[in-house]
Amino acid sequence: MRQRMPIVLAGAALVVAVLGVTPLGHAAGRGLAAVGVPFAKQAGNAAKLNGHRSTLSGAARTIPVVGANGKLPASLGAIGPQGLQGERGPKGEKGDQGGIGPSDGYFDTNDGPITLQAGPSTRVGTVPVPGPGTYVLWGKALFTADPSHVNFTSSVCSLATAETNVFDLGWAFVPPGGVETVSVLSAQTFSSATAVNFYCNVNGISTVRAIKLAAIKVGSLKTTTG
């Protein structure tokens, strides 16, 4: 109804303009005045909501509005103290397993040949262990016994951080002029940086070549006993 009222008034005003010079026109003008005055009074109250005006002071029977400081009037009361912390919620579901972390490997090779004679062990390879962690260690070497030796040559290799801290031993009896491979394998957990060495010795005269030594750091290691 309110949307049609301006259209009605505009139409009535046109009629008045046409008939204004006639007695009938004067009567129409008085009728429009009677209709328009109440409507104008209603429009004049557009600043109110349900008959209540807005204020910055928060006076009684008014609608308080936020001031330039972004806050409601102080007369409405101060903000209360923060409430107590609520109870802890239930434990969430277990997340998906993460991906496998990076694996670092260290590899040492020595083509040789290195001549070994009966006596103390000779270090033929070394790999670094740069920090704490669990490592899989592996090494091998190829022995050739002196053909002039009349007996089998005992050929031994060890995997160790020092000659007195041995992780594994590999042993072979090589016939005169024969060739044998000696291998060692271990898994160790280190608490600090160190080095892993590959030691070899014989009870006669031999040459050792194709020496390989590896250390691979793993995120975790599960061992079994067969």
C-alpha cells in the first residue's frame, strides 16, 4: 500500500493541475491535502524504530548505538570479567601415519690391491657416522692367496669402530693361488658421531682388492632372532 501511495498522489496532483481553475478542482485539492498530511507525518518519523529514537547516551526508552570509539554507551554497564576456562574436550582421533623419513647412506670403495702379510690387522676401509642414530653396516673384500704358500691362507675381516670394538667377523680359508670373498654385516645404534672401519689380516701372504664398505642410516630397525 505504501509503495502505491506516491503514484496515487502524483495522479491526483495532475488532476488538480488540470482542474485547478474550476470549482471542481478546488474541491479535489482539499481532498488531497486531507490524505497527504497524515502520510507526511508518518514519513517524518522515519528516524525512529517502533517509536523509539536512537541515542549515543543510552537514555531510557531509546535505542543505544555504538559511538566513535566503537563501544556502546558506558551507562549500559561495564563489561563483566572473563569467565572460567571450560573443561578439556575429548581426545581427538589418531592421525594418519606419516611418510618414511629420509635415509642417509655412506659408501667407501677401494679397488686395491693391498698386500697383506701375517701380523696385525690392516685398516682397508672407513665410513663416517656423522651423528647419533641406527645404521645398517656392510662390507666385503676379495682375497687372493700367494700361490707359493703351501697351506691354505686364513683370511679374516672385521667390522668395528676400533680393533677392540668389533661388530662382526668374516673368515675364509684361501688355497694357494685361490680367490675367496669375505663379507661382514651388522646393525648398530650409535649415541654420537664416530667412524666404522673395515680391518683385514692373514696368516700368510695375500692381496685384497674390490673392497667395499657401507653405512646406511635408517629411521627405525626391527630385528628378529630367526
